[in-house]
Amino acid sequence: MKILLILLLLVVSEMALAFLFAAVSQIFYKRLGLDFRSVAKGVLERTFLVVALLLDYPHAMTLFSALKLATRLRREGAEERGFNDYYLMGNLLSVLAAMGYVLLIRKLR
């Protein structure tokens, strides 16, 4: 029963995050609608972080940060300031969500 509750909470949280990221995207990046590719990528990233933290590998967050930085290096112009803010906010929210999931899972186990 606990596993079902955890899965339900995670699915609902991911749906809420998808709409939150879409709203933030509209504010910072002037992008409308849900980008399902980005949603899937975010779910995968948070899954990686949750599994790593549950297995007591906090240094995986360093790997995650390095990978995110490496994929971001191509956008450096001043005109991309809105996107940079969106990118930073999205990553911070994603990491916070993953940490919250770990706390929830550990508490409900």
C-alpha cells in the first residue's frame, strides 16, 4: 500500500511540475504549451537523482551538474539571458523536487 501511495504522489507531483515548468517557460522564455520532450527529460533527470540519493551516492549530483553544464555551454549570448534564468530555475526546481521525493520515500518506507 505504501508503494502505491508513493507512486501516486510521484505521478501527481510530476504532473504539477510539468505545468509549473510550462508556466515558468512562458514567463522567462516566451514559450507556450507543454514540451513533452522536456517533460520526459525532466522525469528522467529526477529519476536519476532520486535513485542516486536513495543509494547514498550524493556525488551523483556533481555528475548531474557537470552534464547539465556541458549541454548548456553552447548558449552564451546576452540575448539568451531569459533562457539562462529559465534554465537555472528549472534545474534548481528539478533538484529540489528530487530531494523532496527522496525525503518522502524515506519517510513512508
